[in-house]
Amino acid sequence: MKAMIKRWLIASMIFSIPLLWSATSIAAEVNSIDIIDYGLYKTTFAHWQEAPDTHRGEIQIVGEKELVKRTRIVSGKGGTEFGIRYVVNGQDEGGQVDLLVKVSHSKMESSEEWVTARQIGTPSFDGWKFDSNSEIVPGKLTIELFHQGTKLAEKTFTVY
């Protein structure tokens, strides 16, 4: 009886190895994030996505995006769009990873943040748009990208 239980345990362990291997290969490993462009952009609206940790409760997902001017200086006017294009670098090219995007302002106590899925090796975009003049505060505005609690990239803009 003991020998049979022992064989069953060993067989269970051997047969579970492929399952464990496939589960660990799904979790893509992120090495770094490279910012490839930043500045003023012109974008097109695609759709809204739920983002509970933002003031509005949702974020605007953009379709087309065109870099208008590479700059860290941003005019504080309604309609101004700016951001960063970046590439997530990691082991599993094409694999999906979740990033936390955090936008904070030097003169405001709160920040906006949301989680977004990004593909390793493919250029991605995150940014900010001033919808109205009332939300514009001169100062430093920083976009930070985190993976599993580690900050991997940031770009600071000066809003005037």
C-alpha cells in the first residue's frame, strides 16, 4: 500500500511539471522600458476604458497618434495633448504585461493612475490631454510607468 501511494505521488509530481512550466511561461518577464518619443501629440479618439483610480473613472483610449513636436515644455491650453511612446523590453517578445501608468503634478496632492495591458516589443503610447482650461495648473507633470511595483520609466513635462 505504501509503495502504491509513493508511486502515485511521484507520478502526480511528474505529470504536474508540464502544467507548472506552462503557468510560469505565461507570466512575461519585463527587463526595462525605453522611451522612444515624447512631446506634443495629435491623436484620434478610439473608445473609453474603465479606470476606477482616476478622477473621471475612465480614460480615453486613442487610435492614431502623431508626434507634433518633441518637447518637455507644454502650453497650458485646453485641448493640448502630450505624452510618451515607449517599448517594453522583456523575455517573451509579443507577450502581454500589465503596467501601472501614474500621472502626477508637482503642485497637486493627488495623482491619476490606471492599469493598462502592453505587448512586449511593440511601441505603446500613454499621455495626457487638457480637456479644459480649468484643469490646467502650471508646474511639473510627470508620467511614470511601473511593472509589479517597480518604476521602469518616467518623463517630466513643464506646464506653463
